[in-house]
Amino acid sequence: MEKNIRVRFAPSPTGHLHIGGARTALFNYLFAKKYSGTFVLRIEDTDELRSSQESVKWIFDSMAWLGLNWDEGAMPDGTQKGNFGPYVQSVRESQGIYKQYADKLVKEGKAYYCYCTAQELDEMRKKAALEKRPPKYEGRCRNLTAEEKEKFEKEGRKPVIRFRMPDDGTTSWNDLIHKELSFENKLLYDFIMVKASGYPTYNFACVIDDYLMKISHVIRGDDHISNTPLQINLYKALGWEIPQFAHLSMILGPDGSRLSKRHGATSVQEYKKEGFLPETIKNYLALLGWSTQDSQQIFEKGELEEKFSLEGCQKNPATFDPVKLKWMNGEYLRKLDKKTLSDLVLPYLKEAGFDLSYPKVPLEELIYLEYEKYKVLSEAPSLLSFFFKENPDMDAEAVQSVFSKPSAYKVLSGIAEVYSSLPNFEEKSIEEATRKFAKDNSLKNGEVFHPVRVAVSGKAQGPTLFKMIEYLGKDCAVNRIKAAVSLCSVNK
Ligand code: GLU
């Protein structure tokens, strides 16, 4: 890459960081890493009604959790890092940064005051619809005389400032993902740069800031493609160099419609809570609209930073597949060692209200028993619950299908005896004794193992049987088996 790479993530703090926003942040981050560039975080809080400090915090938290550390920008402690600040648009506004450029453009006739009221604009839109014209602002205030202006002022109208869009010609750019994109200027409109409140709009503030912050590449979602020709015209009017643009593909839900709340969790925070690892989310997001030539799925630490490229980004929509995401999380969970897994699972067990002092073996061991099964950490309580109370919850279906077998009564009462008299209650000896019991009674192993499993855990499936029994301990296992005897319905 020829010049200093500077990219930015510029979220509007109007809620949680969503999958789409996180993907944009990640791609900017990866691009900066790949080319030893600078990743800037800018807070675009010019929507006075919807922006909140709480949302800024959520964004900071989610980015930190994903490990998307920025080199420059607004920082969580209220300070800023870098020489191009402030990095919060409301602060920039208060310093008059936008106003000076708006005034300059007005002075040069490239922007103008517009006094149209909301009601008048609404009427214009209705009229345009009736006449089958596009609902764009037709420029009533483009050439107001001094008298007309004065009259409006006297009426107490508060003007906005609009950009004077060229009437003819086209605006095109070579998008780094979508290739050549072109818009006829007559289809563009005189967008508002400064609102009646004096606050800049997104399209205006974004251009001023991208320029002043020396952003070389604007990488953002393709929902912004329609804003880009407006912004390019603004760069031209200001005589500024235009950055490169890369618009990332849209993200669809599994049903083919744009990803939204309807498809389930959409915020990074929700995924965190459900027990996804940040590594998984990062890996999965990277594949939403980008791939390597050999379609690599799982990336080791640092690999994405090395392999990412805009050339590998597709313009076609990407589909968000929650099943694949869970599969991937399982893959990542299985890479963890006992201690790390246990530290991550423990808060879920605590939240489930389990008596963590009940088991006689270290929690780490119990938690690791099921390590092959976890897809998300929040599944741990339901997989492990029977370790934490005296009597397990009995799964009605398992009880019905297993305890109704003719041999169940004999098996459970016999095994309770066998286990009671086992001197050494360890996996190996429990297994040997259980197999011997089956053999001595001419039963198949399954005829013994199944009822024992249901008796001690309440479930038809679970961790490896004899280890689980060892971990429950002799008294607990025998008591549970004895209690289950009464649930066996036939052949008493
Ligand atoms: N604040 C805008 C948004 O959150 C940023 C768009 C851009 O990257 O230019 O959508």
C-alpha cells in the first residue's frame, strides 16, 4: 500500500454494538493491522435525541471484549489518544469545527440556507408522489433574495443549511469491493449539512472528520452506498482529496431477509452473555463477506490480521448462520485447558443458583467432563445440574423408556448392592464391577448401563458413565440408585 493507511470505525451511539457494526469495526481493525496502519475510533453522536453515554460505554465494552483495540480515538476513561482529536462529534461541534466549513461553503455559494418548514417539505413530498416524481428536495430556497430571507427570518423560521448538489453529470468511484459505482447527479439531492439546531448531519460531519483525521480508506456497510455520492460531492466542493471507499456486503438472516432482531440475538453483548467466546465471534464475523481462497474456516491467533484483504471481500450478501456460529464456538471451547474452561463456566453455574459446595471433587474436573459437548457456555448448567443437588431432576421421558424395561428393577437393586460393597470407588473398579454384574446376570451391557445412568443423573445422556459415578461419590450414587428402584414399574 502506497500511503499511510488510516481507517476508522465511526459508530453512532444509539444502542448496543450489533453484529453488522462489529463486523465493520473488525474489518477496519484487520485492514489497519495488515498494512501497519492506524485504526481510529470516532464517536458520531450528532443525533441528539438518540445518542447516549450509555451506548458509548456499550460500544467500548464490546470492542474491548472482542479485542478490537484502537490506536487513536475516544477512550473509555474520557480521555483521547492521537493528534487528530477531539474524536467525539458533539465535542467537535462545540469547538465550531463544522461551522467554519459550513460558513465557507455558504459564502462560496456551494451551500445555502433553507427555510422550508417540516410541513412544507411534507407537502412537497406528497405533491411529488402525486406527480410521480422522486421525493427529493426541489431546491425552493436555492436562490432566495435578501428580502425573502429576511421575511422568513422575521417569521421566526430557523433555517437549515443545504448542500447545493450539481444538477448535471455523474458521480462515480471505484469501490474497492463493489468496483465501479456511478450515480447521476440529477438523482442526488441537496442534502442537509447543518440542522436547524446548529448540529451537523451525519453526511456533513463525516466528510469533515474523515478529511481532518486524514482517513485514507472508508470501510463501512453497503447501506451507506447511497450516502457516498453525496459525500464525494462535498469533498469536491471543498477541494479535498477523496478517500478510497470499500462498502462491505449486507448481512442477511438465515431466511434471506436483512439481519434484524427477528432473527434472535443481534448485539455483541447478547452473544457474550450466551457464552460465546470473543475469539469465536471475531473469527465468525471475519467470514461474513470475506474469505480466503481456500475458504479457511478457523483461524489461529494472529492469522486473521495476517490474511485479511479487501480483495477477499465479496459484494454479495453474506448469510448469518447461528448454527455455524455455535459449531464454531464449540471448536474454540475445545481448545481451552481445564482451568480456563472452568473459570468461564463457573459464573454460569453461580447464576443458575447451584450449590457449588455440594460436589466432592474439584469443580474444574466436573466442568471438564462435558467439554466435548459445550457449544455455548450457558449450556453448562443444564448439562451439569445433577452434580449439584442431592436428588437430580428426573427426565420423564428417560424414566418412562428406561425404567419400564423388564430388567430395570433387578438391575438397579442389584447394582446398588454391588456399588455399596465396592471398596475402591473409582472409575475403573466401578466399570469392572458393572460389567461383571451384567455378565453374571446374562444381561447386555446396555441393559445395565442405561438404567444406571438415568438413576444417577436423571438423564438418558451425559458424561462418560463411570467417571460420572466416581465423581458423584459412593453414597450419593448408591442413594440415587436406590431411590430409582421405586420408579421401576415392572417385574418387581
Ligand atoms: N455513524 C455512521 C453509522 O454508524 C458511520 C457510517 C460511516 O462509517 O461512515 O452508520
